[in-house]
Amino acid sequence: MRETASAGVAGRSTVKRRRHRAPFATGPGHELRAYLLRHSPSVLWALIIVGGLAITWLWWSSTLPPRSVGGELTEAGRLTGLYAGYLVIILLALMARIPVLERVVGADRLARVHGMAGRYVVSLVVAHGLLILVGYASTGHTGLVHQALSLLTGYPYVLWAAIGGALFVLVGVLSIRNVRSRMSYEAWYLPHLLTYVGIGLAFLHQIETGAQFVTNPVARLAWIAAYAAVTALLVWCRVVVPLRNSWRHRLVVADVRAEAPGVVSVYLTGSRLAELNAEAGQFLRLRFLSKGFWWQSHPYSLSAAPNPHWLRVTIKALGDHTGQLQGLRPGTKVLAEGPYGALTARRRSRHGVLLVAGGVGVTPLRALFESLPAAPGRLTLLYRATSPVDLVFRHELDQLAAARQAPVHYLLSQSEEHRGDPFHPGSLRQLVPDIAERDVYICGPSGMTDTVIESLRTCGVPIRRIHHEDFTF
């Protein structure tokens, strides 16, 4: 999960800093926004499908009926190659982490689209190579080995494309869940960067030998323009904007405070922080510019509602990188990307809200618990942890609960009261009698999230009012 910051930097309590907020209000504008947010993933899929249909039409309109099995295999290979190249464009756009998409669609949904597109790219690249190889061999009445050598040595950039395809396959293997689960984030991330190398190696092969581009200058120009556009977008969002924000906001670590065993809050200060337009529930991708940290960035949730003076992220030691961050020193400069994420008040559609946190997943919900407008009794937090010592922000949450008249229920697995399943539908109804009329925000381990969602559906909460983001890599 991600991480946060504390009120001590400002010298006064986070609870006191926040004034009473008006109850949640509905209206035509809000309903339209909620509708667009709810259906944004469908719109994204529709655009992807329309692009795929355009690629199919390009192939169909420029292909003569094949006269042999070899010709049919070759044309199938060309079509799979076009689909692979098209999905690479989508991959590059998703790699750019475009803020509007991250905010509206949600980082976890985009990650799932990215993962799905990546799997299809690997499959299509392998299918493209095999179909072209067998199709050419069949048409030329040659052996597969001889034909493979001919393609690699006699056609422009085919060898480069083969190397690029091999890199895609390698990244695909490392991304298999069972393989990935045995690797640290750092060990997985570095080979994942080979995707960019694979794309670069394969691009010239596409435009120099692709039948649809060699004979169609308009299609060739459009293809080059599409790749140039997403590459520029990638460089802008992943390089230029973070460097610009680093110069503009000059984020530095102001303080590091222990919150629970293995959990620390990192307070960030800087200039013009209000211009970040961060919202409670969002996260930043932070790169700490000190020895051992500068070469990698990770997502950390804001654990306090953003304000113009400081930001807070809260980090639990889950791996080599996050473990070392426990000793981060004040004064360290920070490079930030974002804010990202759609787990915000924008998703809300009801007056009543339930927040369900598990472990360090409380960090973004802690910020929402502070900032979501709600009448007394209409905002509730359920916090699942192992024991009292594992509760993060216990004091802050109790203060907020008292100030806002918002109940907090600590569901401790080591206590006799909550040793069973506190997320059973009956238990949820007992804790929150009007649960079916509320929006629900969830952040915690994936197993807990799945259990809570299933129980919420049983309780009558429609899926459109269940909001969560999953950031397991």
C-alpha cells in the first residue's frame, strides 16, 4: 500500500486545523460528475475497441485474398503484428501515468488494463513471429531454420525486432503472478524497464517492413505520429513534469516520526503546495534523492488531508526499499509525481459514508476521515488490525471521531470480541445499520478487500458505491 505525514510540522493538531464542514450536498452537476466517473472505465474500453476496429479495417482494406495456406498464415501474422503494435501504443500511454486518467479512471483500473494489454502484446508478438515464419516457409517451400535465418539477415530491422520480442517475453514471464510474488519490487521493476528497449527495437521493423505501411504513406505517417505522440506524452508526464514540480515545489523531508512497529510518517514541506491540487485519498509517487533511494520511485498515500504548509505520507517496512526509508533523514530532497488516484470524495454519491481499513491501508482513509463532509453519525470508520500496538494514528483517529461525532470501530483480531469474522454481513449490519444506504471506501490487503466487497454486496450495497484501489505490483 502507500504512505503519509503529521500535524507536528505545523505545530498544531490536525484535528483542530480543520473547521466543521457542511454536510454533503447533491445536485445535477454532482450527479453528472458521479455518472461520468462511474462509467469512465467503459469509455476507456470503448476507445480501445474502436482503435482495434480501425486497425482491422486498415489490414482488411489493404489485403488481397490469399491463394495458399502459406499466404493465409502470412496475412494472419501481419494482422497479429498490427494488433501488437497498436497495443504497444496503449501500453506507452498507460506508462505515462496521465494525471486525468489516473484521477478519473483510477490507478488500479489502469494497472489492470496495463497488465492485460501487456499479456496480449506478448502473446501477439509470439504469434506474429511464428505465423510469419511458418507462412514464409510454406510459401517459399523452405525449412523453418533456413527461413528464420533468411528473415533475420535479409530483411531490414527484423533482427532488432526479434531481440525486442525476446525482451517482451522476458518481461511477460517476470510478470506472471507466481513469479512476481517471489521477487521484491526492486528486482521486478528494473527488468520491467526493458519494455522500453523492446519497443524501440521493434518500431523501425514495423514501419520499414510492415506491408500496410510500405504501400500506404498516410497509414505510415499516422502510425509514426501515434508513436511520437505517446512517446512525447510519456516524456512529458514522467520526466518533464516531475522535474518542473521539483523546481516549483522544492519538496524536502521535514520530519520522520514513528507511528507503530515498522511504520513511520514522513512529513514533507515545500513551496506552493496548494498548486499540487492534491486531494485526500490520493497518492504521490516519491523519489527520495539520497544514496540508495534516488533511482526508484514508489507510490505513497497521503495520510493527512493536504494543506498549503505540509504533506504527510506513512510508510510501512514491506521490502528492502521501504525498510530503509525508516531511517530517512530530514532535509532529504524529494522528487514527486502526481497526485494520482481516484479514491477521493469525487466518487461519493450518498450522504452517509463508511470507511473500511486494514493495516497500513488506513493511510488514505485517515485523510478522508478528516476531510469528507458529513453530518454527525453519517461517517464511520472500521479499522482492522492485529493488536492495539499495530493501530496507526490511534490518537488522531480518536480526536477526529470526537470532534466530528464520527464513530470509529477498532476490529482487533487478537481481541475476544472480534476474533471471528467482523466483516460478516451480519456483523457489518450490526456496526452500521444503514450500510445499504452508504458509499463505502476500502483500503487494505487484497484478501480483506475481497471479503468486504462480497459482504457489502450481500448487505445490499451496489457495486457502483463500493470504492477501492489495489496497488499490489
